[in-house]
Amino acid sequence: MNYHFSRLMSRQSDSVEKLLKNTNDPSLIPFSAGNPAPEAFPVAELAALCGRIFAEQPVAALQYNLSSGYPALRDTVKRWVRERCGVGGVEDEVLITTGSQQGMILTARALCDPGDVVLCEEYTFLGALNSFRSCGADTVGVAMEPDGMSIPDLERKLKAHPNARFLYTIPNFQNPTGVTLSAEKRREVYRLACRYGIVILEDDPYGELRFCGEPLPPIKTLDEEGRVIYCGSFSKVVAPGLRVAYAVANRELVTRMSRDKAGDDVHTSALPQILCHRLITETDFAAHLTGLKQVYRRKARLMMNCLDREAVPSGISYLPIDGGMFLWCTLPEGAGMLDYCARLAADAHVAVVPGSAFAADEGAPCRSFRMNFSTPSDEDIVRGCEQLGVFTRKYLGR
């Protein structure tokens, strides 16, 4: 049968499926993954909590729940983000979402009509790009600098696109670049959003993965107008398979997004919500986060040390990081990034992600690629960087 597929669906990239396929290919070292470190999952705590939940509140775990989220978890998240980073005002509410990507698509559906523009960092989370494009929005990239997006370029794009409905940003350890938006630029981003009358969608899945330096206040802490939607997730700090995330936003926005969510999936699965609530309130969650950061610190430094030894002498540069899950590597002028990545997988059995997969402006030239250090084992990090170095020297003739 010849199916008629929506034009909106045809705008979504199949790169995510390809990335997951590479990640699960046992013949490849998976630097292409975007998965958290499996050794950091709180397996014992979750197993014990599951037993208690089914003994104490089985009906709540197995029955339908509210579209806005399990009330106890919403209250817990509201307190947690307020105490942790000062997020949440008197006009704000919490919406529990099935992964943070649902928060992105609910935002786009609430604010965008087909043909409207969403501004993003020039390279950003592919899932977000797919979400916005599936709603008929056009994505426009803002140039990136070592301390986050270029403020002059952001203002140029705001002037050039008066139909921009919101700005999507990952301010902490951005995916894919690992860059963190400076405190000064956070204030400037909010100032420009107020001046030009747009909403900010602040996506913060990696904020708790800072293993060096002091955390910076979220843009949401500056919000006095209900202009910032703050999204967080339990995927990186607990486990992605639970599919539990949250959005903190003005009550009017949350009401609209919750109503839309009800038509999507009715509600986020109750058992994972209860697990997250009880994990925060009944275990030493702070100690879990401390242990998590130690794992990420060790693995990130191991990969950076290996790249310094194996790849940098070959002509590859990268941006050092203080947290998150990714390193952004760049080939020298004249090198073909897509051919390099394909042959790296075929010849050296190392999978990385071409930077062009993350481009807000489709077809923009790119010499960079993303590497992930949280998924592979320490042994694979060392071996993979060695194989990458050998291949790169041959490929670049050095």
C-alpha cells in the first residue's frame, strides 16, 4: 500500500535511530551514545523501594493518575528545585512529563503555529530539533562561543525573525558541545527575551552532573514575568528508562501543556513517578548525587587525558568540560567530517556522532563531532581513544 505521510513527519531526522543502532552494535566502541553511566544507576535503592511500594500502595502504582503528575512528586520537585537552585515563584507550577523531550514538544505545540521560528544554539539536542520541526516550526541557530551563545548574534536573529516564539537553550554542559552559558550571558539572554517578547525554554538535564567549579543560577531564577520554562529530568540523575521529567513554568502555561499532555499519553506512568518521589524523600539522594559526580569526573578526565595523548597531536582539538556527558571535537581545516566519522566506524570500529546531526540550520558546514564518555567502560575509553588516534594519524597523514 502507498501511505500518505504527513509533511511534518518528513521533517524529522532519523539520526536518533541510527545513533541508537550504533550504540548497540557490539563491534563498535560506543562514543556515539548519549546514555548515562550504567554503573551509577541506584539499582539496590530502586529494588528496595519497588518492594515497599507494592506492599504499601499497590493501587496508586498501578492505577491511572493525573495528567499533571503524581501530586506527591510534584510537591517534592517543587521543593527540590527551589532548595537546589532557587527555581520557582508564586505563579509557577510543576508539570510531570514523560521524559524532558515531551516538555519540548508540549512547549512547541502550546506556542508555535506552522512556519513560526524557534531559536536554538547553532548545534543542539537532536530530539529537541525533531520535536520543534514536527510541530511545523523552523529552527534557526545562534552562533556559539566558549562561554555560550553569542549575544550579538542572538539579537541579530531576534531582529531578523519577529515570528520567533521562543528560545531553546541548554545552559549547562550543552549537548553536544559541553559548553556552559556564563552568568553574564544568562542575564543578557533574559534581558533580550524581555525586550523582544519571547519565551525561554531552559533545558537543564546536566546541571547536577557538574564535577568541577561552582554551579551557576538558572535563567529561571531571573524570571519575573512568567517568561521562562525550566525543564529538568530524572533520566541523567536516576535512570532514563523510568521516563520521568518535569517542567516548572507559569501556571497558565502548565495548565495548557497539561491539557495537551492528556491527549498524548493521559499521564506519565505512575510507578516511576512514585519511585522518584520516594527515592528523593526516603533515601540519601544527596549522597547518590555525590557518587554520581565522582563517576563522571573520573570518566571525563580519563577521556580528556586519552585525547590529549592520542588525538590532539594528530590535529584534533576539543573543548574541555567541567561536567555533563559529552566532548566536542573538531578536525583541522580541510578535513571531511562526515567521511571521517564513517570511516572511523568502518575501519577503527569507533562510533562518534557527526556534528551536522545537531545543526539547527540544516545543511550548515561543520568540522566537529561529539564523543560521549559516560556510556563506555574505562577500558573502552582507553582502547577507543588509542584506535581513534591511530586512525586519525593515517587519515590526516600525520
